[in-house]
Amino acid sequence: MYPFNKRHWVSLHADDLPHYLYLDKSNPKQVDHIFTHSPADAEVVWDFDDPEIGRGTSSLFAVLVALTLGYNPVTLAGIPLDGTGNINNPPGYRVTSWEVGSSHDKWLEYRPLFMNRVFSMSGFTREILGSPKGV
């Protein structure tokens, strides 16, 4: 899915991590160990003490992990959260207004923590966080 060397796979869905790692074995540019991160059943288990973290999508969880690991800035690509779909749905799938509203509320809750540290290339996340310099 991302044909370059990666250091971390982060997901709220720990059961998906082995699948992603298996797919990545054919990536000739992957030379480093990929650390897996999830709230459970991963190489690194995270507990951010927010029982509703999943409302923000795995991408919000990944941003929290990235910031905690010291990455700054963080640039989001392919995470518009604007109703045009995502990696877990087939092309053309339109997320429901409830799905969009629920995740938007959670992202807005974390926005103050992310400002000037997290940027986005498109969609709702770009609207609330801004775009990276030069884009």
C-alpha cells in the first residue's frame, strides 16, 4: 500500500496488523523492522486513557502514537475524513453522516493538541489542522 520503508504500523484493529505485515513482505524497499502498535495484541500496546478513542478512527490513534514517539511535524495523507471513503471500504463507498460526525467531533476534541504539529493534505483534517508548508 505504501511502497517505501516503514518503521511503524498503527491501528485500532490489531487483528489487521499481521495481514499488513504479510503484504509488506514483497516490498523490496522495506529494510527496517516494522513495529506494530495497537491498544492490544501488538508489539507495542498503547493505552491513552480515552475509552472513546476509536470514534476518531485509527488515524487519530496513529497521530497520538506518532506525537508520543516524538515525531513532529506529522503530515496526514489519505485521511480526509470528509465522507469520500477510506481504506476499509470499496471504491465509491460513501460513509454515513453519523460516521463523519462522530469522527469529526473526536478530531475537534484533539485539535488543540495537534495544532502546529499535525498537518493534512486533504479534506476535513486539512480544514481543521492546515496543510504542510509549501502545499
